[in-house]
Amino acid sequence: MIHDLHRLRRRHGLTVVAIAATGLGGFLAAGRSASGQEPARLAPITTASEGRIDPRRPTRPSAVERERLYAEAARDAEPLERQATQLRRLASLLYPTVVHIDATKPLARPRNGKATEEEAGSGVIADIAGRTVVITNRHVVDRAELEAITIRLDDGRELSPVRLWSDAGTDLAVMEIAASDLEPARMADGHPVEIGDTVIAIGSPFGLAHSITLGIVSAKGRRDLDLGEGSVKFQDFIQTDAAINPGNSGGPLVNLRGEVIGLNTAIASNSGGSEGIGFAIPISMVMFVARQLVANGSVARAYLGVALDKEFTQEEAHELGMVRPVGARVEGVTRGSPAELAGVRSDDVVLEFDGTPIEDDDHLMSVVSMTPIDRTVDLVLFRDRERVTMRVAVASRQDFE
């Protein structure tokens, strides 16, 4: 059985509710049809011999009524068919950019005479700095040798990567492949992701390569997920109800323009299968990490140097003079860090970082991690019942960890 997709552990009494997205845009009320005409009148069926009525037999429209109903069905199907045409167009565009991945990994503890395990997932082709690469999740290929990784293209060709880089902090991996005739996916740029946007997921659920599912963006900014080993430190997930199952890991989440907006990574599930709650890494984070991996082999992240209150309560907010707990409350400052040099103090509440309003401690950590290390940014704090702005020159996290 394939176990490539993180399963979210139950926390805080989470109840998983499956949601089905039909894309029909609602239902017609009973009574009149969409055209305003009276509904078809149904004639009872009589027996051929005696003319008596069987009240339990279904009634059927007359031949004339059937012709009218077919005409109305054809007319009202047109807007739905236009949506279907768009989905078919997107499938044609995207299939060549999505790959199936098989990886053979050594078992940390061999059992029952078995020393290896099989992992399966998905990936998306990209062009980074003139190199053709496949971006996927780290957990799909982690611990596997290059020759033990098979990348299967949509035309049936099979390749092995010539180079692999990965980042444990975001669960991302990038594999360079030696092929020049491949079509890279188009990454979303300039089109913000909004809750309610229609999206499609493409991947290999349960090994069924190039499967496509439809859904919406259910939420954004999911940052406190317990993903098993706890190694995914930097989180800012998109939540979707597009069906995601084991094997979808590393496949793209795509908007209706055909642009990749995220990389499918995890599900919340009681059964191990899709229950309507899936998570994707936003493409901004994916490309921030992928470009650095290709250029430098590792990811350089900015460092602020504050210890944050993970349980910032309403009572604490009131004591600080705030109506509600919003932003990230500072519990301590690292000596010699950018925060100390700028004058940040305990009980300051970070409201904005480089123009981004901060929601909570996990959000601040995510935003700082996506900041280039040579930046000087504006930091807006709540201090002594006032908003205070200061400039901070961030440092490299590697210099302090």
C-alpha cells in the first residue's frame, strides 16, 4: 500500500466533513422550469386491455412533452458545457507538465526480510535558471538514490534524475532531468489566490497517473498542522476540497487559467483517503525554495531573533491594551539578533512585517522565512498602547542556528 502522503493527526477535536463540489452553480426550485414555463404534465399509464389505471406504475411524459424537455435540456446545458470545455482545455495543457514518480527507499529498520520500501507520488515540470527540473515533495523521494527514482512522463517515457536537492523545512524537493523537449508548467504570477476560487488537482492517486479532480479553495494560511514527524517547520498551506489521495503528493493545484498555484502535500483524514480537506504549499513558497535550491543547493532564510507567544490569549491582549489578540506577541529577544539591534522588546506585539499584516506567531515565522537575507524591512509593533514603526536589517538564519 502506498504511504506517500502526510496524514494530518487529529488535533483540537477536529471533525472531518466531506464536501462535494458539483460546479452546477445551484439547484432549480421546484415548480416552474428555468424558462418560466409550466412543468411537463405527466399522463398516467393505462393498461392496454381494460383501460384501468395502475397507481403504482410510474407516470411518463407524452411524446410531445419529451421533445420539449429534450430541447430545454440542450439549451440549459450550454453554460455547463462551456465550463467542461475549459476543463478539457486545461487537461490538454497540463497533462504534459505533470509526472508520476516511483522511488525505492531503504528501510531504516528492515523487517520480515524486507530492506526497502516503495514510494509513489507526483511532480510538476518547471524551468529554473535554464534547467529542466521536476518539483515534488521531499517525502516522496527522501532517502532514495538517484538511480532508484523513476520519473514517468505523460508520453510513457521513463527518466531518472541527474541531480536532487531538498528542503526539510518546507517538504520540497527539486530534481534536475536531462531532457530538452519537455513543456514546463506555467506558475501563477500576479493572480492572487482567493477563498472560493475554482481549482483542479492533478496527480497519481493510488498510482492512477494523470488523474484530475475539481474543487475550490476552502481556506488559506493553514500554518499549525501536525504532519507526523513535525519536520515541516515553515507552513502557509492552501486548503482545498479538490480530492487529494495518497499518490497526489507533489502534484500541482491549478487555477482556471492553467497556472500552478500550489503543490499538493497533505490531507486531513480519518480513513487515509480524501475526506474533503487537502493542503497545498503556495507557489510563492515553492518557487522561493526551488530557485535557491537550484542556484545554491540550500535555502537561505531571514532571521529576526524573537521568541513568540504561541498561546497569545484574550486576557493577555487586554492587559496590553488591545481589544483582541492579533499579531505575534514577543516573549523574548535573542542577544545580538536583528530584533535586539533594532530595539524590539518583550511584550511588543508584531502587527506588520515588511508591509504584511501579521495574524499570529506561525504567520510571522512564515513571512520572515520567505524574506531575502539582504533586506531591510519595516516592522510595525504595538507598544505601550501605540503603534511603533522601526527599521530592521534581517540576518541569515544560518548565522544563529
